[in-house]
Amino acid sequence: MVNTVGGFAGHRPLDEVDVEELSRQLALNLTTAAIITKHALRAMRPLGAGRIVHTASRAATATAGTGFAYSVAKAGVLHLVRMVSEEVAGSGITVDAVSPSIMDTPANRATMPNADHDRWPKIPDVAVAYLFLASPAASLVNGAVLPA
């Protein structure tokens, strides 16, 4: 199971935090990850095997240029990965995350038309990290966050 669900909210000063935006980001990024994990674990535990790979973000660990609502929601995803990976340790189930920087997508290009798009990670390149973590080759990897 790979969770690539998520959404982005731009930077604004903390004293201008929009509570609705914060709620939306938490629901979109953290709540969905928790619900996906809950149901995946219910299916994987009886099998004694499985891979859960979530999408975090470099914004979860960086403060420069990131918005509070988005970054705190992604930090929550990292905490979820840490907690669940400890809970399932030794069960044959692993829980990890990929933590990309800004991705080269049409939406991101439209939002930042003057950025150096050539420096952004491309989707096929980042997909390799997901595929590795979801593969049998990563059976000893649990609780990892791969930057991309």
C-alpha cells in the first residue's frame, strides 16, 4: 500500500494562520494517512506481512519557505510512520515514508512559473524510492524516511 494522497498550502506568517486551512491540511495529509494505515493494518496483520509507504515532505523538517499548516500536517505523517513502525516491528509489516522536496508537476509549475523546474525531482525518479520501500528487498527497512 502506497499513500500518495496529500495537498499543499503555501507560506504565510504564523500570525496569519487560517484555521480552516490548518484543518484542511491536517485532514488531507494526516487524517487520510492515519485512516489508510488503520485499514491497511487490518488487512495485513492476519497475513503477517505487508508494506505501508506514506508520502511526507521536506517541509516537515524544514522551516524556511514552508507554510505552517502544510508542514505541521506532514510532520504528523512522519510521527505516524515512527509510531506505527514501532508497533509493527517484527510482524512482517513495515511502515516507511518518502519525503520529497518540491516535485516537478504541472500544478507546481503553474504555482511557481519562474522557478528552476529542471532542478525539481521528476515523478519517475521519485517513484523508485516508493517501489523500493514497497518491495521484498526492503523487508528489513522499517520506520525509514527516504529523502528524495
